[in-house]
Amino acid sequence: MARQDALLRLHQRLIGQREALRKKLREDVDRTGPSNSGSGDISDVAIDDAEREINSQLVSLESRELSKIDRAIDAIRQGRYGTCEVCSRAIPIARLQALPYTTLCVECQRLQESGVGAGDGEADWESVYEYQARQHDQELTLDDIRIEG
């Protein structure tokens, strides 16, 4: 019975987090609206553009977190919460306490982050791009990409 009580409390907490995140997401989306580039000088326009870019990045992060929370809520409802989506092993309680919306055990998460893929043998190209962008913090164009056949 302790597990069911804990899952019920966790479910309620995740629902609360989801609602708070949805509210925050709506506020951030409103802030990323059209710019007032016609008003003010060039520095005002630059600051406005920088703020919109930051809000856009926040929206992206919050959207991903919201998706993870929704998946955890579904997993609780379906009775598969706490089980790794890739290897089907139990996710350690300590990991679930630290990151209640995780869907992967530590090993599968490590594989996914390394670009090997989470058990399916395919690389997670989005994470590769994000990692590379953080490392070099520069724009990439199609001319910069060379694909060898």
C-alpha cells in the first residue's frame, strides 16, 4: 500500500508541476511575440531581440520538460512508472526522487546522451547538434556540412 500512496502523491505533485509549467509557458510565449522594432533606437531593438531569443529558448526547454512530465503522468496511470522505457529494468528510487519524470535508467540515459541511442542503435542527432552548438556557440550553415556517401 505504501507504493500506491507514494505514486498517488507523486501523481498529484506532477499534475501541480504540469499546471505551473503550462502557466509559465503561456507567459513566456506571450513575451516572445512580435517585436517593437519600429520604436526606440538600435540598442533598444537589439535588447528586445535578445530578450525574445532568451524567451524562445525558455519556451523550448519548458516544452520539453512539460512533455516529460506528461509522459510520467501517463506511465503512472498505465502502471509502468519507474520502469526504463528502453531496457525494462526498474529505475532506482534515488533517481526517481531526483528526477521524478525520468523514463530511463542511468545506463540507458548515458547511452542516449553519448549519441549511441537508447537501445535502438540509432544516434540521437538532435542531442549531437545541441552538444556541438554549446561547445562552439556558433551558427552552422548547409555549406558547413559535408556528407560523405
